[in-house]
Amino acid sequence: SGLYKNESGISVLGAYRGLKATDAWFVGGEIEEREILHPVYRKLVWVVLFTLGSLSLLAFAIAAFQRRINAPISLLIEQARQIEAGKYERLPDHDFFKTAPQELQRIREALDLMSRRLLADIEKLNRINIKLKEAEEMFRVVAENSMVGVYVIDENCDLVYLNPMVLEIIGCEPEDFVIGKSVLDFVYPEDRSLVCEQIRRRYEEGTVKNLSYELRLMHRDGHLLNIHVYSSMCMIEEKLLVIGTLIDITQQKVWEEAICESEKKNKAIIKAIPDALIRMDGSGIILEII
């Protein structure tokens, strides 16, 4: 048996067998190849059609999956990236979110709620920052134009801020780079321990309000200055600092000493007078007898 082409040129499957009774005769049969393969081809067509139908259903299922799951997830991831980048806009309303699973809808609602809250907090912080800038500008204007010295120092006694009046009191100019130096560099040596003790008290007894004391500073030209200090605590850029004012009372001290000397002189003169002195009010009541 075997495949071959017959005399008509058609591909056939032939099988032959010799007769045992004689060597001159053979019995044989032929069938065209296409007749054998026809059922196979028909089955192949059905298989191909079934495969194409399955692939179409699979493609439809994938498209439905992407619309219902994959697309919402992609948008949620994109919104999460925008939030991470500081963009807090809400997600646009897409129709496929209506058919998305409830879990994805809840995630979207949570992201939208977080975005709205963040936007509200940012707006609130912006208003606070505006007020802080206004307050800072107001403090700067008041401090820069104050008739008394305003200073800020840290716990190490280093100068953080000085207004122009302080520089005028100690005889320095802005270009002298006073900021960052220790306040003890300008304090009379005998009063430095007093200043250190007062600053220590400010940090150890932060609840104490408005400490006031007197000290002596050294002017740039070397003469001493009598200063009255008022100090308190404040929080600046999350750092606890000492803020206070300086009032130059040097001339006041001179006047007080002059008045004291004048009183001593008057008392000495009065005591030296041999006569009795009487001080009375307008009604004739005696107030004092010397």
C-alpha cells in the first residue's frame, strides 16, 4: 500500500494483494487522498471556528476586565502619584467607576476625601502663613523703629537678633557682624555671672514672666553703660529663645546720683542751722519739726 498518483494524475491511496492461486492476478483498491482527509479538514474548520470564538470571548472578557478593574486601578494609582507629588485635585468622574468593584469605589472615595481634606488644610495653612508673615512684618517694623533696644539670644548666650537701637546703644554698626557673637562679649566682666544666671533661670524656670534686672555694658569706645533689662521666653522656628528689651539708664543714673548728692547737701545744711525748722501744710498742721 502507499500514496501515489494514478494515471489521471490524482493523488490516491492504493493497496494491492496477490492471489495465492495464481501469480498472474492481483486484487487491489484505490481511494482518493482528498476523500480520506475531508473529515479531518472539516474537523479542523470546526476547531478553528471554535478557537476563534473562544479568542473573541476571551478578548471581550479582557476588555471588560480592563474596563471594570484595570482602568480604575490605573486611575487610582495615577491619583496616588499626584498626591505624592503635591497635586491634590479630585479624580474626574468616569463611567467605569460605576461598574467597578465596591472595594475600588471605596478606595476612590477615600482618596477623594483625603484630597479634599489636604486642600482644606493647605488653604488653612496658607491663611496662617499670611497672618504669620503679617505678624512678622509688624514685629520687624515695630522692632526696627523701637525707641528701646530689642534683642534675642539663645541658651548659649549667642546673639540671634538685635534691632538698630541696641547697635546704637553699644556704638556698633550693622556691618560689624554682631549677630552670632556672645552677648557676654559686650557685658562688663563683673556682671557676666549675673547675665549667665539670669539666662539659666529663664531656661530652668520657663514659666517665670518678665524678669528684669540691671547690668553694665561696655560701649565700643570703652565707657560703661548702665542698662535696665526686661526679658521673657519665646518660641521661634521651634527653638526656645530669650527675647527682651534694653533701656539705657546711664543718664538717669547720673541724675539720680546728682539728686542724691543734692539731698545729702541740703540735709547737711539743714542740720547745720542752729534754729528749729517747722514744716506745716496749708491748714497749719505741723508735718515735721527739725
